[in-house]
Amino acid sequence: MPQPRRLTARYPGLDTSDGAGVRLTRIIGQPQLDLLDPFLLFDAFRSADPGDYLAGFPPHPHRGFETVTYLLAGRMRHRDSAGHSGLLQAGGVQWMSAGRGVIHEEMPEQEQGLLHGFQLWVNLPAAQKMSAPHYQELGAGQIPIEHHPGSEVRVIAGTTAHGSRGPIQGIAVDPLYLDISLAADAQLTEPLPPGHNGFIYLIEGALEVADSPLQAGELGVLGAGDGVTLHARQASRLLLIAGRPLGEPIARRGPFVMNTQAELMEAFRDYTEGRLAPPLSTIE
């Protein structure tokens, strides 16, 4: 018989800032929830005040993990030291593997209006930490949407109960990343690989997971099992995210995530001595 997952813990976010002063809420990567293998960080940002976000995220390095940016509203211009550039718009997702190193810049383009989205950091296994950087970037129209009575599911990664498969492919931790909207009193069941760690972030509304409540702005960690049933007590929107834990040692500091302290110090030396990536200023 299927074993439904239950909530084992609930965490509110911690208001903080990052980049050049972008105001955001940190849910994974804060004192109460340092990490949830393979997830290293999870931030939510939402503001209609340009002063909260317009300074953006000027050039900064990454090595050893992946960043996933998903926008619900607004626009974000990005470019990096490997020569990539683009404009992420509402409903779009960027899955960037920093691999052995990249210097990255993300800057909101709008001067007025709502900016709303999320950034997730996903660890890379030791065997891929020094791989070549690469992107998967998709617009809203490239993301499959399932419509069911009382629910809508945007499938970014993984496979749903109805067989829809997300376009993000080839990720080491075999992720599931769903954006789910539920009408009041609607119910939805989705499978989860039994060995994956998973969580729900409730964007808005009120939700029950196996009779445990979850409030808007909370992250609920899912326990063992092979599926999850969601029951909306009112109209709700949430992210359902899961991934295979790596179970490897983690040495991290700031923008670098490696397996040993020696590798971490090497990352800092490569960055300060200009070997991590070509300077961002060389990009036209």
C-alpha cells in the first residue's frame, strides 16, 4: 500500500537581505534549518517597492552547486563570465549548474512593479563539482501545465501522477519541482520517490498535509513515504520540491560548496587569483 508522507517539521522564514541589499525571506540556510540534503538554501522574495530589489545581485562567484531561479512576477536580466546572458520573465525558470566556477550577475530590469520569485540552491555530487558550467533556461510557455478539477500543476522538473514530465533534465539529484494551485477544499495526490528528501513551501492560502496544517509563508518538511496528499482549506498555491540526498560531506562558505576544507580554500584561492572564471567585464 502507498505510504503517505506527513509533515515532520514546519519552519517560518527569516527576513534578511542579500546581493546589494535585496530584501528576501530565507527558509533553508538559516539557523533553524541549515540544510535539507541536497538542498542548501531556499529564498523567497516578493516586493512592489523598487527600493527592496532594484540594486539586484551584482557580480558574484559560484562553485560546486546549482542555483534554481523561478519567477512568478517581474523580470531579471542575467549574465555571466562564461558568456551567457538572458532575460528571465514571469513564469520562467533558470537552472544553472556552476560546476567548477562561474561569476554571475542578476539584475531586476523593471523600475516599478511586483518582483516575486524564489531561489533554490541544489548541491552537486563530488564527481560533478568541477564539471563545466551550464544552463537550462525556460520561458513560461515551455513549462507543461496540468489542469484538473480544482487544481493546476506547473511541472518544472520530475514526473507527476498523470505522467507529465518537466523539461528540466539531466540533474544529478533527480529532482521534482512542481508549482501547484488548488481551489478551496480541493485535494491532490502526487507521488514522491521514497528515498528523496522533500518539502512544501506554501506561497498563499491554508493547506493540510495528512491532517497537519501548513500556513502561508511556512516550509513543511516531508517525512518518509512514497507520495503526498494535499488538501486546501482555502484557495492555495504552493511549491512541492524533492530531491535525492547525496549523503556526502559538505564544506561550504558563502558562494562555494565543496566536500573538504582543502577544496573550499582552493576555491577561494582560484577566485582571488582570477582562475575561477574569466572576468565578467569581458562580456559584451
